[in-house]
Amino acid sequence: MLINNKFSYVNIDKETFAEDLNKKGAYYANVVMWTILFSLPLFWLLDYLFLQDNWTKLFVARLLVTVVTYAIYIFSKRINWPATKAVFIFIMLHVIVHSFVCGVVPLNSIMAYFLVFSVFMLLINVTLFWSVHYPIFLCLLSYIIIILLFSAKGRIDKYELLVNHGGIVYFILSGFSCLVAYNRYVVLKRDIARNILINEANNKVLLQNEKINDQKYVIEDANRKLKTLNNYRHNTMNILLNDFKNFTGSIEMSLGLLHNNSENITGEQKEILNYIQTGNQKLKYLSEKLANSADRDEAKVDFNYERFDVGPVVEQAVMDIASDAAQMKQINLQLHLAPMAIMVYLDKLFFTQVLFKLLNNALRHAQSGSIITIHTNEANNDKCIIEVINIGKLVGKEKMDELFNKLQPYKPLANAVADDADMGFAVAKKLTETMGGTFTYNSNQTTGNYYRIEFNRTH
């Protein structure tokens, strides 16, 4: 039975995958280019040791190539050239120089230059992250130059000299380096894809966690309403039973009086009729009261305001809600609480939900390895301020505007509980404004991804 172990890239976001590939390639390209630039003195030393008569010519040639390749590096940065193409041209010029040197140096020094060239090609392909056709092209280019230069020699045993004086070592090691480059490219590409899948899985876990907590808040709010409604109905029923008992007693009394007096209607009978009329009015009153109780708007969000310190609530939210999620995405979470108590008069249940949605969605839209700081402080001794700052990849002001305005105006707040993957910021903003606070945000190079909640402070 055949088992297909080939990695699948079907479920990976192509744009994110391409961006991560370019970042990885650019990082290793910079490492290689700067290493080659700074290794120029080592090549000068090699020329001085093995070619004492002609080392000055190679000194000038290597310096010119270094200046040209540095200019290529600067030019590629200014025009945002793909790093892989820039490093390919950069290395190709050095490969041409090395190939030319190996083809023209005297036989007593050629072994050292072939060994250095072999190590050069091996280290480049071990370090760089690029497609295998680049090193194959460079190897073939160097082979052609070396073979042509040796073909120009007037000796019969020229190819034998090439093989015996280090050429075969270079051919083997450079060919092997192409295999290394291919394996490295495939492995790192697979690791990048897996990291993207892991990050997407973490975001899905955060989303599910947010939905679970949303349901918890809905359940708690529903239980709170049911408890209030139960108390209200209980009190109403007690009133109903008490009034109904008095009403039935008055009817029995009136009936007894009618049985004892069978003559025509007298003043007492009129009084009995008045009792009956009063009872009917009570019955009508009670029926209206029960109808009003049944018609209460249970979909409306009713806030139960209380006075509390925001510091412990924020700390508990960070510890219970955000710490595990931050660990999954390798995000450094820093909490800075004000030294003094900051008292507010808010609904503690919905305030905790605002914190959860803010922290959870800030983590979801933060880049792995970034830093998120949470601050609590006061302003002008009458404002409670909570700030969440993400130092990392910017979400962008346009994207933030889209996320914070996803909640439809006609949709009841009680029903807007994360039925969309990116609804969390919008719900947090709506809840904050409904409780009398303000929610501001920004995303630029100066502030990073910045979120700010502000409530009136109570003393």
C-alpha cells in the first residue's frame, strides 16, 4: 500500500505564504551579501600569499567587483527589487571572478583557489534560501568559464591538470552544494507553510475561545434577567393571590347577605353590588399587571451598574483570557497597572466582556513574536483609561476602520456575539459606547497598533 507523505499547500493563504517566503529569502540574502563584502580582505590575503608577483592586479579586480556588487545591493534596496534576484546577480559576479582566477593562476597555486572556491559555493548554498535553479546556473557558468580557460592552454594534458590540481574537488563539492540548496529550500518552505497553518490554527482556537466566552456572557446575562424576572413574577403572584383571596371573601359575604334577604333590592344589596364592582376593578388591574409583565422586552441589554476597581479586573482578564493565547503565538504580554485604585461605576459583567474581546482580537491580529503592553491609568482625576499597544506588524488604519465598523446599526446588541470571525472589535466598541465610554484606535509607525478605552471615574 502506497502512503503519500507529500506536504499539501492547498489550504494555505497564497499571499501570506509568498510574503513569508520573500521575508525568509531577503533575510538570508542580506546575511550572505554582507558576509561576502566584509570577507574581501581575506581574499586579498589569499592573493598576497599565493600570487606575490601578480596580487596587485587581483587586488584591483576584486575591489572593483566589490564596489559594483555593493552598488547593486544599494540599488536593489531603493527600487524594492526581489532579494533573490539581487543576491543572484551579486553572487554571479563573484562567481565569474573566482572562475576566472581559477583558470589563469599558476599550477602551483591553483589547488588552493579551487578549494577556496569550493568552500565559497558550499557556504553560499548552505546559507541562502532560494530555488535550486539559481545555484545550478551558477555552477554551470563556472564550469564553462573554467573549461574554456583551460582549453585555451597550449598543453596536451590540460584537462588532466584540471582534474589533478583541484578541479575535480570543485566540481564534486559545487554539485553537492546544489543538492544541499535544493533540500534546504524544500525543508524551509515546508516549515514556513507549517508555521502558517499553526498560526491559522491558533487564530481559530482564539476565535472559538471568544465564541465560548461570548456564550458564557450571554448565559450569565440571561440568568441574571431570569432571576430578576422570577423575583418580579413571584412578587406579582403574591399580590395576585392576596387580592384574589380578599376578592373571593367579599363575594362570599355578598352572597350570604343576598341569601338572608330575599326581598326586593335594598340599599344593602346595592352595597353588595358595589363590592362586586370593586372586585371586578381589582381583577382588571391584576390582569393588566400580568400582561405588562409578560410583555417585558427581554432582548434589551439591561446593565447592572456597580462600583469597583478596574485594576484587579484587568489583571484577572489578562491572566485568565490572554496569557494562554499569547503563549501559543509567542507574544510577549506586558501588564502595567496604575499604583492607585481606579474606581468606576459600570456593569462588571459587560466590562469584563469588553476587555476579553479587546485582548483576544488584539492577539489575533498581532504578529507572532511581537510585544503587547496593557496600561491602566487615570487622566485629570476623572477619567479611567485602559490602553493596549501592539508593537509589531501594523494592521493598518484602513483595516482597523473596517474591523471596528462591522456591526450593523439595525442589529440588536444582545445578538451581536461573534457570529462573524472579525466582529469582536466592533462589539467591544459598541458595548463601551453603550455603557457611556469611548473607544479609540490607531495604527501607524509612531503608535503601533493602538487601542484605548476611556470611562468616567467615580470616587
